[in-house]
Amino acid sequence: MVEILPRHLAGAGSTDLRTAWPFPFDEDWSLHQPEDRPTIAASPCLRLRASHLIHSTRPGAYGRWITTAHRDPFGPPTWQITFGPDTPLEFLHDVHTELLDLYLEDPRAGQEWLFENNAAPHEAYAPLLVRGWSHRVEISGSQFFTSPSALAGVQHLYATTDSTVPTWTTWGGDASAPTWRGEFSYGTPTALVASFIASLISTDPVRRTVKDIPAQTRRHVYEAPLATASHQAPPLSPVAPAQCRVAPTTDRAVPAVRRGR
């Protein structure tokens, strides 16, 4: 077991459902794990649902993580988040932790933070600029943010209101053949995108076995044995120095944006 940076190149790690979904299943949230169908978690009101497609006949769907919010629990999704099977588990955990926070805060605030997206998009993507990510804007209505190593990216459709296309798309690895991909549909609260981006650029290492690291990104990661890391000894060392880029320079993750009050 080693500690890895950058996080977006570390691979999925485990697929532990209770880590990906930090919901209070011992209270009132439900968890359904049928043998031949997707695993589904749901809030008591059924307006939030998370699924892991471990069984699927749809091409490319195996292993996907899909989270939906329903203003009407018996109606179609109001917004949806989708992550590919190789998305780092830490990203899933942080997004769903923020989602649970929004859900629990709604009754106290007297507002529907899950459906009233009153935070500006720049509150989600500004930390990328602080970390030195490049920024490109197209007149077609898209803006792109690319990591210094060019091995992670975020696309934002800033001019769309089309609920059939993702407003935010993110990926890790080479853009032409990413190791994982995530999508946030129109209407997804900015706080959830911000939570994801904070996890994406965090300089807290993630733990993996060497075999967990995708072969195509292995030369670009920094790793250190757990014993070395825990004793504040040398910094993470590159696996292949000639191919590596320096990890983000700040020493802590940028916190996720909070809802406007």
C-alpha cells in the first residue's frame, strides 16, 4: 500500500458502497442490493437516489455511479450526476457527503438547496485557477480548465439550459482516452460541483496498492510508502521522474462553496 498524488491519476481504489455513499443507513435511508440488478440507495422521501450499475446489459454502463434528485419522487430526475467505474472513490465520497449535507440542511433552512441553485458557477471553478489550471473560453458557450500536466480537465457549458446535456464534464488521464469521466447535468447545485473540484485538486494523498494505479497513468504519479508518509519524511517521490509533473503547490484542499444565505 502506498500514498498517491495527484488523486485524479490514482485509479478507483475500492468500490466500497458505504464509503462512496456516506448516508445514514442505520437510521432512515434505504440500501437495496439485489443480485441481478443495480445497487440503489435512497433517501426516506425518495427524492434522492444513488445507484451503482454493477449489473447492466447496456454497453459502457457496467460499474457506473449515477445519482439523481427528484423534485417529485415519482417523476423524472430534476438533475443527475454520473461517474465512470474508474472514478477515485474519494471523489464519490466527498460529493455524496456534500449532498447529504444539502439534504439535511433543507428543513432547517426552510429552502430547497437541492433544487434552488443560487451559487454562481465561478464559485466552483475559481479554485482551479488558483492552482494554476489553464483556462480557455469558446464563443460556442463552453469553457475548459486543464491541469498543468494536461492529465485532468473540466468543461463547463456556461450558456446552456439544456437538461439533456451535462453542464459540467470532468475527466482524468489523457483527454482522448480518459481513465474516468464525470458529468453533472443542468440544475445540479453548484455546491456539489465545488465539492468535487475541491476533492479533485486536494493535495491530501490517497491510498492505493500499486496494482490499483492505471497502467497508462502510472508514470505520472508520485508515491510514497505509508510508513514514510506518516513520519513526515521525504516528500512523495515520482515513479518516473522524466515524465512527472509537480503536484499542486498548496498544502490543503480548497473548501467546497457553501450555499448563499
